[in-house]
Amino acid sequence: MTLDDILASLFPKGHEIRNDKGVLLGSATLRRGDKMLVLGVADRTALGVDEAIRLSGHVLESIGLASGPILVLVDSDSQRMSKRDELLGLNEFLAHLAKVLIHADINGRPTIGLLYGHSAAGALLATGLATRVLVGLPGAHPAVMDLPSMAKVTKLSMEALEEKAKSTPVFAPGLSNLVQMGAVHTTWSNDSSLADQLEALLADMPAARDQRDALGKARGGRLKAADIAERVRDLALQAR
Amino acid sequence: MEDLRFEHSVRTRAGGTRQSAIVGVVASGNLEVLVERVLPDAECAIEIRTAAVGFGEVWTAVIGDFVDRYSPGGLRFSINDGGARPDTVSLRLAQAVRSITENGQ
Amino acid sequence: MTAPFKDITLTERACSTSFYESSARTRLELLLDAGSFVEFIGPEQREVSPHLKIFDLPEQFDDGIVVGHGRLDGSPVFVAAQEGRFMGGAFGEVHGAKLTGLLRAARQIASIPVLILFDTGGVRLQEANAGELAIAEIMRAVMEARSAGVKVVGLIGGRSGCYGGGGLTAGCCSALAVSEPGRIAVSGPEVIETNRGVEEFDSRDRALVWRTMGGKHRRLLGAADVFADDNVQDFREAALELLGLIGPFGLDSLKAEQERLADRLSRYGACLDAVDIWAAEGIAHAESVPELPSDQFITLAERIGRTNRDAR
């Protein structure tokens, strides 16, 4: 599905979303007539300082003026890997975008990420992984780290890595692995209206509490994270 | 990775009151030693997981020397080894004994 | 009456111990009040990574992070210290979950600050998906804690720097202290060179690495509030100073940060090198900044350098 197809299926009542060099900014109308703020990264664009500041600005401008949920569409490259971006403090720009999304979410503007293409590393942390519910579309192909880079660092062949990837979701790229880890809450179907699936999700949003570790445990992808976090929390509460 | 285990009878109990201590870090050419006071006074055990496969004889010699020299009775040593040289291993074992025989918790 | 004597020796040790060179455990021992540290899920619990064995790699009993509770000048603090020598201090499933749990407790209590001693290359490759997600959970937990009134301070001066998701997490903290060797960035020099070529970034040019990602640049840019000397005592004093300065967090902080970053982009967005930025900030002889001794640099930074107080 192309971005235009996705937007048409998500928002049959219309939208005002512009794609400016891979940066998506705008809003859309939901079935009942309420508005949804929309932002995102398209066309496998790298997320650098210039893109991030526009995305965070879009969310901040809407706080106080508008209400309703926020949708973050993701088909990005990794963070932009350049001297200029790092020189200017890319870590702050990406963190700021994530912070703005998290702040909005815990203050009455529920956030949904829609991963419909690629994404990786810092770009995924600042967008989809900074939302309350991250949804995957069939065909999405996130790669936290790509296998060739991993082969280089681990000094293992691609074949050996692919073999290992069959037995664990913990390192290899792919949507299903992120689902199993609890990073992607649910996968939508391309065969039915995305608007129906969006409305169903909005009608039944989980609480604004991070439940990804519990999801990862229930799905068998991350067996230790939830328990370790819970044990440390308990010990810390006793220690004060 | 290779697992090795050594058990020795020793003359005397290690001094001090601490129950456990940890020294070192797992990195290339380095190792961590976790030492715990969990065994009867006349026993000592050393468990090793090492990234350098096939050095059992070297370990046997290093551990033998260490036990003779320090008589670490009552102590269990658990080692994660990133491929350290024998002198580094001896140093870390000695540091581990020193740490647990200090007074404190 | 041996306590005062013991304290003096601890302070002396903290002054003469390089933060960069020391282990996570030594940093905590010398950073906190003498004997006050209590660890949660210590190495004797052997909660190692369940994933490294897939790659036939050695584990570490604490999975490369030490978390717990202690006192700083008598007041309670939660602390987390990454061990930069074990797997580059990278975030794995267990490693990350310990920090997440600590931040969740801090949020619940809402009055005890958290100190994070970063020393990390980012996501641990061998468990990349778990590590990435752990960082996402930590970032969320930092922001939830800050929203509940918790001060979260990052201390950066370790050999692995603060890269990848570590850099993003640092960007979520209430305030940062950094030393000259403490680099903060997203992509590491080698990653940029591998992906974009040596013309874009020559990772072997160490001077370039330091002036693009190092502590001095981050302080002058306003990415970090305090510049610390490379010893544990200076980081202790920096942490105390920052805890005294941090104000409340809210929407206004984020609006101020948006303005601060947009302003940076418009002022320095066309600069090709850190020296150009420093010169544009009004520093005479900007090219000599890397050689400045700490005391002179701190004087300069306090005169020229930007701060991000209440704007992050």
C-alpha cells in the first residue's frame, strides 16, 4: 500500500496532511467528525535535526489549541548519520521529539504510531516507540540493526545469523520479531478498512501506562524484562 | 565458551565477615570474580565460564597455586572470563579474597 | 570516632580517581556518601543476559549495570551506573529492565532523585530488539518520573561515552554533567564513516571526534549544564549542584526546549565544524578551545556557554 492509499483508507472523511520532503504534517477528520493530529516520516527519509524540530513543533503547536488523539506515521530510514546532525546535537532533537509525544500522551492526547514501511535505531525511538500504541501494517519492515552491520561486528556470517534468527526474535529485523518483543502492540490488516481498525483502537485504547514489557513476556519474546523491572521497583520501594 | 569447575580441601577458613564481593569486569583479556562465603570452612570451589576454550591445564595450575597460597576456606568463586592471561586471573583472585576478608557486610 | 577520618580519605580518593578510568562500582562507591550504597539485584543474584549464549559470548553477573539506593550529602538518591567495559556498556534486556524498574519506583515515590551514570555505545547488537525496546521503556519511564516531579540527572564521562539510545535517554534527563572525554551523540564516528564514507566523518581523526561530540562542545552548545573535571569528586559536586538547580518539569519546559533547539538550528545550522560554532558564539581564538585546561574552560563556558536550564 502506498502512503496515499493508507491515508485514503484511514481517513475517508478527508485529511489535510502534507508531505514535505518526507516530513508529514497535518490533521485528519475522524468518523464522528473529531480531528486527529497527524505527523510522521515518509519515503524512508532519514530523521535528522531539521525534520525532528518540525515534527515536535507540530505537536507543541496543537497542544492547548486542539484536543484528540495523535497519529505518528512511520516509514523512515535510521537517524540521519552525518557530521552536521551530530555537531548540532541530534540526540537532543530526537529526545525532544520523543518527550513531546510522551508528554502529550500522558496529558490527554493519546498517541498511536503506525509503522507502514521501514524504520531503524534512533528514528524508531523518537517516533513509533515514543507512542502509547504502535501498530504495524503488513509489509512493514523495521530493522533496529541491519544484519550486514551485525555480521561485521559479531564476525559471524549472514548465514549463521539467519540461522540463529530462526530460534529467537531478540535481534533480527522484521515486524513479527517486534510484535513478539512487545514493541508493536498489534498488526492491522490491509484487507479491511483502516478507518474501521483505527476507530476500533481509539474506542478501546489501553491505559497510558507502559505495558510493553508485560506484552513481550506474554508473547514469549522477552521473558526477563518485566520480572526484572518489577523486582527492582519493589526493592527500591522498600529501600526508601 | 567452556565451563570448568575445581574443588579443593583447604587448611583454614578465610577471615573476615563479608558474605560476598565482586571484582573485575568481563572484557577482552579481563574477567570478573564473584566470591561468596557459602561453603563449609574446609572447602573451596571455583567455577569458571571462559571464552578461551582449551586452557584447562593452565587453569588447574593457576587455581592450585592460588588455593595453596590463600587457603580460601568456605569460599565459592564464580568466574566469568573474557580470555584473561594467567597473571590477570591470579591478580583478580587475590583481589577477590582481599575484598571478602575485609570487615563489613 | 573514626568516621570523619574515613570520610576524608574517601574524598581524597574521589578527587584522585579518574571517572573515565574507573569501573561502574568504583564510581558509585566514591560518588555516594561512604558506605551508603545498597544494590538491587546484585551480581550474586546472577541475573545475566539470556541472549549472549546464543552467540557463545561471556556473560557478566550484573549484565553491565549497577542499580541501587544511596545517599548524597545525607539525602537519599537512586543511582544506576553502566559498566562501559562490558560489551561497551550497551543496553540489553536485563540491563535496561533494571534501570526501567528503578525509574518506575522513583516515579511512584516522586521525591527521590535519580542519578544515571551513562557509559554506553547504545543498543547491544546481539539483542538489538530487546535493547532498543528497553531504551524506549527507559525514555518513557524518565519522562513519567520527571512529570511526577522527580529530578533525573545524567553524569557522562566514561570510556564508552553516551551513544545511540543512550544519547536519546540523556536528552530526556532533567540535567547533565559531562567531562571532556564524555562524548554524547547518536551515531558513533565509526557508524557514520561506515555508512557515509570517510569524507563525511573520519573516525580515526580523534580531534574531530572530541570537538564534534566531546564534553566541551556539548557544554558550550548548552546540551550539558555543568562541565566536570575527570575525577569522581567533581562529578559528585556537579550532581549536587544540579540537584539544587533543577526546576519543575512541564509543558513550558518543552516549549522552551523547542525554542532553544530551533534557535540553535537557525544560528549554527550552516556551521561546518565545532570551531565555527564556537566562533559564532563569540569565543575569541575558538580553535584553542580543545587545548584549554579545565579551569579556564569552565570560566569561558560560564561566560559564553549556553545553558538549557528549564528548557529541557
